[in-house]
Amino acid sequence: MRFISTRGGARPHSFTEAVSTGLAPDGGLFLPETLPDIRPLLKKWEGLSYADLCCGFLSLFATDIDKDELREIVLESYASFDSPEVVPLRRLDERLFVAELFHGPTLAFKDIALQLLGRLYERQVRMTGRPINVLGATSGDTGAAAIHGLMRKEGVNVFILYPDGRISPLQERQMTCTLAENIFPLAIDGSFDDAQRAIKEAFRDRVYAVDIGLSAINSINIVRVLAQSVYYLYAWLQIPEEARSNVEFVVPTGNFGNVLAGWMCRRMGLPVETFRVATNQNDIMHRFFSSGEYKEGEVVSSYAPSMDIQIASNFERYIYYKQGEDASKVRSIMDEMQRTGRYYDSGFDPGSFRSSRMDDVGILETIESVYRRYGYVLDPHTACGFGDLSSNRTNVVLSTAHPAKFPEVIQKGINVTPTHPTLDALKDREIQKYSIEPSLNSIKRFIATHQ
């Protein structure tokens, strides 16, 4: 399997090359040259463990890695999850399910991909003998998951930019209290989008990126998307057969990577009817799927901080497919978006997508109503998915984080303070972070003095 850039200006890469490069050399995002048809495999995959399903799916793409070695990497990646199912599917009602994605070491869905990516990077260093510098931006959960997937890995330094004061205190502690010498949490005065712009600028400087062995952990990295595709397959296979028809996956998302992973599965043959993009009040993707207009706005802090985003990095992959895999059209559209912060699809058809929006008031009300009806505690991001449940579909809501990561919000909603021993252990540890400007020059200076 080879991987090509959405912008068409890079040579095809192997799986290992695409993972280690992150952003394509022409500034585009990597995608498989062709998507496999998984329909003949669904029956064979039924009943597999999560790790075995992951091995079967990823082996379609990681064709340059020996299958036994890939299996070992996958098994190690999920050995530390606190549920043997990795992604347990909870049934709340006859046609309402919750796929719990928060059973990894940082209690967020990002662990599912980043535990795997950490081990792939470790393999890269072992094979090449060259150290790497991992650079990423986070709106809360990605940074913690990346850090816990890569801390104390030999030959790997990790630099994570995050918006100071705009993530939850426990999210910050997960990044800043590790005491690992190869971890550098970088607090910026600005938003996640400011951090993401600086990260992309660093990767576009190809001479610099190659010189210092720069690698990406954000969802611009194709392995993030592919690894997340697995839990759509696993959840669908866990649904009783009588409820599998007319399934809608409900996906809390800001950066569009989480829902893109499921949509790509549908393009490969997973029989899912629709996906609902569930946003908070930073609703750029809801506005797009309602009107066909993608227009950047100001980021507003919310109770669901990991979705406080106005630039959806994975949107480019969606555009590539919607434009008939025409890289020249993608280049034109991305140039327009870079100049104006806007894109309008005049012939827009949402296709298999729906969308919804929930503000902070709605988040609290939803946490309270779901707890009252089902006795189930939602984190504020997952709550965004419960606002527009379909009455005639099987709803599978992706629960993206453990509620204990947001105790203040849960306390406001239901007068209960959720806890988790992993988080309790962080409260007395010393915070170690670094303040920098979200600019390429600042990033270069910091890495030069800390690698």
C-alpha cells in the first residue's frame, strides 16, 4: 500500500514513511492511494478481540511491516487499557449505544491512536538509529495522550504546544506532571488554532523538518485516522444484528479527524447510514454541514475545551474525496482557505453527514438529563452528542473522555464529582511547563536548546 498527498505534489510514500513524515512534503495530507473494500472481511472479523481486529485492519495498510511485528506492536499498545474490550459498547436504550473510548492511560479517545503511534516511532528510531523530535499542538487531550505514548522512549523528544488557561486543570496536569526528561509542554498565549498554525509552518519548512527529524502526532498523521477507524468497525460488530440497520454514529468533534475516520470506513464498505458531527459552540463544522460554507471565526472557551477549534485540520482529506480525488482542485481550495479563511461549496450535498451544535447551557442540561434517565455520567464533550438523537436510527454515540477529567463541569450539572485514581495521583505533583510564542522562530529556538 502506498500513500499519496491530497495536493498531488509528493511522491508516493510507504506506510512507515508516511507515518514518520506526518505532513506531506508539499503541505498536503497523506491518504491511501486506494481504499480497500472491507465488505468481504466483515464476517471474518466478527467476534475478534479489539487487538486482533486492529491487526487485521491495519495489515491492509501497513504492508511494509511484517504481520507478526505489527501484531506485537498492537498488543503492546492496548495492554495498559483498563478494559479488556478496549472499547466497550454500553447499551442505554433499545436503539441507543455508547462506545466508550476513554479506557486508555489518559482517559481519552486519543490514547487509542497515540499508544500505537508511540510504538511506531520507537520502531522507527530503532530501525534508523536517528533520534526524532515529535511536535504537536493540543486543545486538551491529544497532548496528554501523545506524552503518555512517548514519554521515556529512547531517542524521542516530545514538544507539545497548548493554549495556556484554555484546557481543564487535569488535562494540563496530565501533560506537565510526568517528570519525564524527554517531555516539553509548551504553554502559549492564544488558541489551539494559533498553535496548529505554527506547527504546520514548522513542517512546511522541509529543510528544517528533515534536519532535526521532525515528526507529527496531530491528526494530520495518517496513522491517527487509520487507528481510529478500528473502533467504528469494532463498535458496529458489537451491535446486535437486529439493530445494525440504519446506524448513525454520533461523533463529538472539533478537528474533524475523529468523524473522518468513520466516514473513511464507510467508503471502504462499512454499512453505516449516517454520521452526525456533534460540535460545541465553536461550531464551524456544524455551520458547514448546514449551509456548505466553511468560515473561520473566533474561538470561544467552552465547557468542552478539546473542541474549542475553528480550523479543522482534517477537512482537507474530506475535500480531496468530495472533489473526486482531484489534487489540483484541492490545492486551489486550500489556497483560497489560506487567504480568506473561507470556503463555499456551491453544489453542497451533506451526503451521509448530519450535524448539531450545543452551547454550555445545553451541555449542563444534557449531563443532568442523561444522568437522571439512565444513571450514566457524560463528560461535556460526549454530552454534545446527545442533543439531537435520531428517533428512527440506531444511535451509537462515541464517548470521547472520562467524566473525571472535567469534575467542575460535572459537579455543576449533577452535583456529583467524578474521580479516577489516575487523576487523583496527579494533584500533588509539581507542574513543569514552558511559555513560548506560537511562532516558527520560537519553536526553532526552543527545540535547538532542548533536544
